[in-house]
Amino acid sequence: MELNFNGTDICAVNGTRSAPEARYDLVVVGAGPSGIAAAIEGAKAGQSVLLVDENPVSGWLMGNDTPLYFGGRMTAATQNSDRMLEVIFMSMPELETAMEAGVELLLGTTAWGVYRNGPGVQSLPEQVVGLADSTRSWLVGFTKIVLATGARDLAIAFPGWNQPGVMGAAALTMLLTRYDAFAGRRVLILGSHDLALETALLALDKGLDVAGLVEVRDAPQGSAALVDKLAAAGVSIRCGQSIKATKSGLEGVEGATLTDGTEIACDTICVAIGLVPSIELVDAMHGPRTLNANRGGYIPAGEPNVVTVGDCAGLADTGFDHVAYRMDWVRAALKTNAPDTIICQCEEVTLADLIGVQPPHYLDRPAAIQARSLNTLLKDGPANPDQIKRLTRSGMGVCQGRRCRDQVAMLLAIESDKPFGTIPLASHRAPVRPLPLKILAEWEEPAAMDAAWDVWFGIPTQWVPVEDIGTPYEDAHREMLYTGMYK
């Protein structure tokens, strides 16, 4: 390995260490109201500030329900990146205020990971955040980072939910406001807490036909004032009901049948049961988290040099138990969902597969595997979603578990007869957004590397960390190599 004095390996694409391309006093991830406010405050304090936001999200990501549960109900306008940038700036004049304050703004830019020296990472020159746009990926160093990543949609499985036209409330709000690109006309909304009520009123304000709200509990759960507004608009709330079946057409949903047999025509079913704080970046950096049912579920529990603001830090605490409410919806779904109901859409894992802990149908299922079930696993200890993910592939698809992660944890809790908080949430790992390899990898080889392509074959020092070359530790690595410990 040929090194120069600053530790750069001339035979590696990016050098021995991944150096940040730039650095800032403050990096803010998420350009919603909370993120913009944090960026402006930092700039006014004399800090160098970078504000990044993944919107406008590419059509490819939206098609895979990332970051929100779009459900295939966006118009073709979302494929035009220039148009999407224009509508975002028109709908968010605060962005211009931030730029005037000295904030550097990057839209259409994903923050896919945050790294600091610690277990498994010991060679970073400083703490960095991984960024990517439609063409490349790079690292940015920072002194402090603010996560204003908001909240994502909670998805709940029911018969036919894996077809176009079933989407989340946050995604519908995004398409109706920032993007102005919603393709549906008649919406049926699941839920009756404030999220569902506000979503219904927004849909009415945007000229949509609201077919009604469906509530699994016996009474509306949200603000009485919002309930009265919907009643005045002629929108009914059908309580004590859930979805028993859906009607499908060429473009997806065409209607729904409730558990009492009522049939409702609609082209969109909006799941507005709840929002989940987007803590993926905190989780991927192994930051602490805690379960707070009144603030939407798992939320960050404090992290050095990391600040979370807005819904990412937890929903507003109104005294409502979001976890108990969601569990009621899952229990109601279990009464109507057939064993072949899809739970993980990406890997086509059914309810029977999940409870039976079976691999996807495209893999072989020997007799020993078919004899396995959740009950057999529970004999060895509590259910663990990461173990279930490895055995069934639920949550391992391109949406990275956004449609199934939370409901899998709830299903495991119910089937194990344990409280929700005793079943851990499946872990998040960087990259927290699905990125093509052509974006993550550096394909352009420098001339020095091209000329020395053969140096990586059969050289023991390639197994030695660069920090240990030329130190007494190098001999220890060589000894382990020759005694077979690295083989």
C-alpha cells in the first residue's frame, strides 16, 4: 500500500479515509417550519449553516412510498423536477427568508446517514452527515446537527391495501399543498382523531369529495370543534367500523366495504390513523430513544451535538394515547384480515407467513422451516422484529419497512400477548433512504489507481488498518493473518 504523509492511499478511489467535502457549524436536515426556523436562528448567530431537504422527492422514490406513503396517487407532474422545485418555492416563501439570512439551501438532497467515531468507526476526521442528490453522494462535516425530519405515515394492512389508491395522511397533505399533484377525486379516510379530521377538512378545502371517515372505536376521537365542522360540511363518521374488503379496478381502489356491509365508492383510501416521528437518522447512529405513547411512539431521548425539533422530536402531547389507538386498529384488522393478507408489500410477506415465521414464497420452504412458527420462537425468548425480519424478509424491501415496520411490531406484541413497548422496533441502518449503487459508489478512478490496479491482490497489509501500519500493532495483524484468523 503506497501512502503519502497525510495518510492518503493513491490506489483508492477516495483515499484511505473518507474526508468531508465541506464543513459547517450547523447542518439542519428538513426544511419544514421547524427546520427553517432553526437554520435562520443559527445564521443570525453568525454560524455557517447548511439546510437540506429531500423535497422535491424523485418520482422513483415516491413510487416506492419513500419517504411518505404516497400510494400511487401522484400526478405525472411529480416527474418534472423543475416544476416541482418551482411549486415548493411558491408554497414555502420562508425558504427565501432563510437564504437571505445567509443559509445555504440544498433541495432534492437526502441525508442518508450520520457518522461519528465510535464502535465500528474510528477513522473519521470529524463527525459527518452523508448527503445524496440525483447524481452523486458526498460527506459534509459539522459541529452541530439539527434534525427536523418530521413524521411519517403509519400504515395498517387490510384486504386490498396493497393496490394503488391506498395512501397516508402526510403524503396526501404533501400532494395537496407543497406539490399540488394529487390524482384522486373521492377520498375515504380511516381514523377520527385530529390528524384524520384535519386531513378531511383540507381535502374539502382543495375541492375533493370526502366519502366519509371510518372509526374503529365507538365515538370520534378528535376535537369536538373539528367534528362539528365536518358535520356541517355533510361528512359522516362511521364509528365501530373497519374495512372488510376493497373493490379494485384498472387504476387501483374503486370502493370499500365496511364490516357492517356498507359499500362506499371512492378512488382513494387515506390511512390517517397516526403519524410516526421520523427518527431513522438518530436510530442509525445508535442514538438513544424512548417510547412515549402521547407523543406518537418512539422518540429521540437526547444525543450529544444532535438536536431534534418539530414532529421528529415527538408529536404535540394532547394527552391522547396514540399507541393504544393504533393497537385497537390492528386488533380490529386481525378480525377481518385473511391469512393471505399481505403485510410486507415489498417482499409479499403475508399475515400467515409473518405469524408462521416463514420465508417469502420465492424461496424454498423445507419441512423443518415449515414446522417453525412464532410460538416455537417464543419458547426461546421474547419476539424480536430484527430476527423476524431476517427469517421472513419483512421490512427488507425497497421501502425499508416504512409500510410494515410499525405494524409488524404491533402484530408481534399482540400475538405474544405482550405490551407494545416490550417488543423492540426493528432497527434502522444507514442508508436510511434507498439509494442506487451508482449514487453511493464513486466510479471515476484516478490515474494513479488505474495504473496500480494490481496492488490489492495477495498483500497482507491490505488486512491491516491504515492507522496501524508502521506501528507495533501491524505485526499483530500479520500474525493473525498467517495463523488463519482472517481466513
